[in-house]
Amino acid sequence: MDCTDVYGKKGLMQQCLSEYQDLMECMFHKKQLARVEAMKKERMRQYMAGERSKKDFYAKDPLLDSYYETYQRTID
């Protein structure tokens, strides 16, 4: 982290806080894991409330070439 070169270890939590938080997120994925857990919890809540059937518990997979076809339409 370039910020610590300037401020040192003492300035890490004051001047370099945003860079430090970005580094921690990149290493440990806490926000990403919290987002996935929230989606699982909401999906289970919908299933228990009857808003989602067992068949529709997960979203359908995309078609095999769906990205390629969409990409071709945008560049033509």
C-alpha cells in the first residue's frame, strides 16, 4: 500500500483507512460473503412463505451461448 509509505504504521487507521478497507475486502471478501448470505436468507424466506416453489428455488441457468449472442447483437 503506497499510503503507508507516506504515513507509516501509525497513520494506517487514520489517513489510509479507505485503502486499508479495500485491501481487507480484496483479501477476505467479507462484503461479498455477506451479500451471498443475505440472498440465501431471502430465498429461504420466500420459500417458507410460499412465494417461491421448490422448482423455482434457484434461478434458471442461462442458455449456453446467451452471452455470445448478446455480444454479437451489440456490435452489429
